[in-house]
Amino acid sequence: MKELDRITIDPEVCLGQPTIRGMRITVSVILKLVASGMATREILEAYPELEEEDIVQALKYAAWLSSEKAKPIPIKGVAGA
């Protein structure tokens, strides 16, 4: 997927979590920073190795994931499971 070419998943990096360009900065870290109210400029200052497009693609990746059809996962020991 060309528009998400900065998102990488490698089992050897951050336990296979999606990262930005193979660096040890996970998509989830970026999403948490954005969700906490940090501006793009502030994130780029805190993580100078990032570029604005990295943040944009992290958000696009999250949007893509949230559009996937989710299936409930049964949990043992929970009533109704």
C-alpha cells in the first residue's frame, strides 16, 4: 500500500509492532502523543528523527485499522463466553 510505505512491521523490531520506517518508534506511541493533545510540531521536536509525513501515515494507518471488521474474541472464564 503506497500511502502507508513508512509503516513497517518486523518481528525483530519492537516485538513486531508497527513502527515508523523500521525505527523503534511505534505507531502507537505517535497515536498516544496525538491523542494527548500534542501538536505535530511538538512531536517532531521531541522525536527529531521523525518527519511530518510519518505522523500523517501513523494516523492513516490507525484509520485503516479501525475500518476493518472486528470480531469479538471469546475470553475463557467470562460469563457468556
